[in-house]
Amino acid sequence: MRKFKKQWAYHLMLLPGIAAIFIFSYIPLYGLIIAFQKYNPALGFASKWVGFDNFRHIFNQPNFVRTIWNTLYIAFFKILGGIIVPVFFSLLLNEIRHTRIKRSFQTLIYLPHFLSWVILAGVISDILSVNGIINQFISVLGFKPIPFLSTPRLFPWAMIVTDIWKGFGFGTVVYLAAITGIDPELYEAAIVDGGTRFQQTLYITLPLLAPTIMLMSILSLGSVMNAGFDQIFNMYAPIVYETGDIIDTYVYRLGIEKAQFSMGATVGMFKSLVSCILVSLSYFMADRFAGYRVF
Amino acid sequence: MKKSTASRTIFMIINYILLIATSLICLLPFVNLLAISFSDSAASTAGKVTFWPVNFTTKSYEFIITGGAFFPALWVSVKRVLLGVFVNMVLMVLTAYPLSKTKAQLRGRNIYMIFFVITMLIGGGLIPTYLLVVRLGLLDSIWALILPGALPVYNMIILMNFMRTLPVELEEAAMIDGAGPFTVLVRVILPLLTPALATVGLFCVVGHWNEWFSGLIYMQKTIHYPLQTYLQSLLKNMDVIMRLATTDYIKLLSLMSARTGRAAQLFLAALPMMLVYPYLQKYFTTGLVLGSVKG
């Protein structure tokens, strides 16, 4: 009897959470049904069934194929830089012995991580604008100002570099934590054997950091469909759509601005499915190769 | 040995130069922003401002008090953070506690777990969620900013992992004394969990404070915009806001520009986070480490 009562209370506690998730996660999941319909706001989910017509239509749009390519391109280099740069800086910071100086550097490079993409987009747009500070320096050197954010060739790289800028401080702290966990006896043994600092880094720190690097790479596989809506939406303009328009910004313009709900949902569903496969795969691989379980 | 110390010194000099340069790259954009916000219209338009105000003026800050909607938006954000984080915490604690039990203690525990974890892998995406919020009549209500993310599943799992590290003896002792599950949760578990609650609570505070997109799509009247959404509208429409705020637009333009006005508001909005983040850092790293505690 007691045991039953206790169980009952646990189930009761779960109720609000289940309700919230059911309404705001499962109903929208069911709402993806409109990808197979011609959505009519008056009829809602009971709109006319059109099968795969929306998918056929969307895959024939040259703009859609373009957004997939842009998404993968931008996301790939963000992930790559987002691993290499923090590893590099964690190794550099690790060489600094004064805790206070080390922590000051950490704090400074950590700053952009805490600010929203809206604020950072405002700051970056200003810095990269034609009369922004970077172009002021370029002019002083005698070159013509470069409109970074309205040049299709440069736009994706502006996104990649500024994204790495925002996130590398955070990544550095993660890798630094992993380095701190390395057994100091290994370094002592290396010193006895006459190993230099550089050799210690190359033959002890890096190999022991490898599992963490691999884990972070595997986990980032799940985000190759996310090229960074918050960032790009706040900095792009029609002039750079050809290289800067990504799946999420495309869904927004299609679904919210043009109110083509079925088309927006179709693209969203495509992205959702691919992401789901990639995220599951990355969790599976993280468990298999790095012994890391998310849940 | 001597040679090794010489090369070490050279390395350390290069290392410090690199780290100082990188820290400056993270810091100087905000110094530039601050300098622009205190400069006058002519200097900013001519691109003369670097890291010190040119023709110092506080006109842009005076504008924030008299024109635009900075403070009303700030108030919306404060309400949103307080209400949103309260809802988050209640739901996370109530959900995480039963789920921290074993299969034997909570029948169906794994099924519940799958129910929550699936939403981390796949979701309906933007369009169905938007249509749902519209259907629920939440447009222009602060609840549209809070309910769709009422239970952050990832943070809930972090909290659950924390709970699993607590010794079971305390809980059992309280149960023997006749305390029910709710009493145990409030009197025994929560006091032991203060550091963990602080960590996930901070994640939620930063999340709500920085979020801007739901404000953009769910708030039709700009007066209901939270701060970040208001800032987002500034990035594109600062000149419109200035035009509407004054009867003598030409005179206003001679004192400040859209650029200086934007800079002032971006800086003011970034300031609270800049002041507190050095103290939040350690919670974020603990959260990160504990998030990976195996379940």
C-alpha cells in the first residue's frame, strides 16, 4: 500500500512536464502532417491531402538546393574551426603557469560566448561596415574599403570566422579542463627522460586530448544541418542570398514571411529528418567509440 | 639545458603576444562600440572613431531615455526572465526527481525517459510550432515566450544526473520518518541540490535573457517585444525609430546618427551580461562537466 502511494506521487510529479512536452513538442511533430497537405488556416490539420507534391515542388526549386549546399558548407567550416582553434588555444594557455594570468585570458576570450547573436550581429555589422573600424584601417593602409557583408564571396567566411570568434573561448575552457585532468606523473617521467616542453605537448598532451577532441567532433556531427540561424538572419541581406541563405532562413522566409505554411513545413520536415538521423548516429558513435552517454 | 631555456623564453614571449592579441580581438569590438556610442553624428559617419569617443556627446544615451522603446523592452525581458525561469525550474525539478529513480522505484521509468529524449532528436520545427501558438491564442501574450520552452529537456537531464549522485540513505531515513515523496523532494533533495539548481537556473536565465526570435514571430505589437527582439528591430530600423521619436529629425540627425544610437543601445544591453559573466563562468564549467556524468 505504502509503495503504491509513493509510486503514484512520482507519476503525479511527472504530469506537468509530460503535458508541456506533449503540447509543445509532440503536437508540432504531428503538425508536420501539413507537409503532405495544402494547408488552409480555416481547416487546420484537416486541410486537403496532396501526398508528396510539396516535396516534389520544393526539390525542383533551384533556391532550395542552393540553401542545402550553403548550409553544409558554412556548418562544415564552423565545426572544423570550432575544434582546431580551441584546441590550439588550450595548448597555449596550458603553458602559462600563473593561475591568475591564465584565468584573466580565459575570462576575456570567453566574453562573446555570453552575448546574444542579436547584440553580436549589431557589433559585427558595424565593425565590418564600409565605415567600420576594420575598413578604417584598410583605408589607412591605402586600400579600398571592402563591403564584407554584402559581397557574396566573403559573406560565408565572415559568418564562419565570427562564429568561431564567439565560441572558441568556451571550447578552450572545455579542452583546458581535459588537459588539467592528465596525470602529472606522465610529465614527470618525460622530464626524467629529458623530454622538452614541446615534446611533452606533442607526445603526452595531444594524444591524451585526442578522445575529447574525437568526442566533440562526433557530437558536432549532429549540427551540420544547423549553419546558425540566429547569426545569419541578423546579418544577411538579399544581395548575399546566393552564398548565405541557409535552410533555416529559407524556412523562415517561406513559412512566416510569405505564409506558405505547407512549403515551410516541408523544408522543415526534410531538415528535421536528416538532423534526426545525424544526431542519433553521433550519439551512437559517441557511445561506441568514446564511451560517452548523453542519457 | 641552457639552450632549452632560451628557446623556452622565446616561445613564452610569442605565446604571450598571441594570447594578448587574441584577448584584444575579443575585447576591442566592444571598446569600439562604446566609443561610437559617445561620439557625435559627424565623426561616426566619417568613420573617424576607433577606441576613444570623437567629439564626446551623451546625446545617444539621452535619446534612449526620451525616444525608442529600450526601457519598456527591458521591463518585458525582466518579467520574461523571472516568470520563464520560475516555470523552467518547477518543471525541471518535478520531472527530474521521479526520473532519477530506478526502474523498480518508478514503474515505466524508461518509457517516460524515451518520451522526453525523443524530443531532443526530432521536433516539428518552426512552422507547426508557430501555427500551434497562433491556434492557442498566445500571440502578443508573454506566455508565448515561456510555454513552448517550459521544460528544457537537456537541462532537466543534467539535473537528473546530479540527483543520482546524492546518497540514498538520507532519503530513506526521511521516508522511514514518514515523509512522503513531495516532502522528501522539498525538504531533503532540494537543499542538497543548491549548486546544481544554480547551474541549470543560470543556463535558463541566460537562455531567456538572450532569446529574441520568439519575440519577433509571436509579438505583433512592438510594445510587447523583449529587449533582444527590440534590439533586433534596431539593426534594421533605427532610422525609422528616430524619425518617429522627434518632430525635428534633421536637428536630431546632426547630434546623433542611427549608428551612434544603435551602438549606445547595444552597449547598454550587453552591459549586464558583461558585468556578471566573469562570476558565472565557474557554474557554466561545472554544468558542462556534470552534464556528461553517465546516467
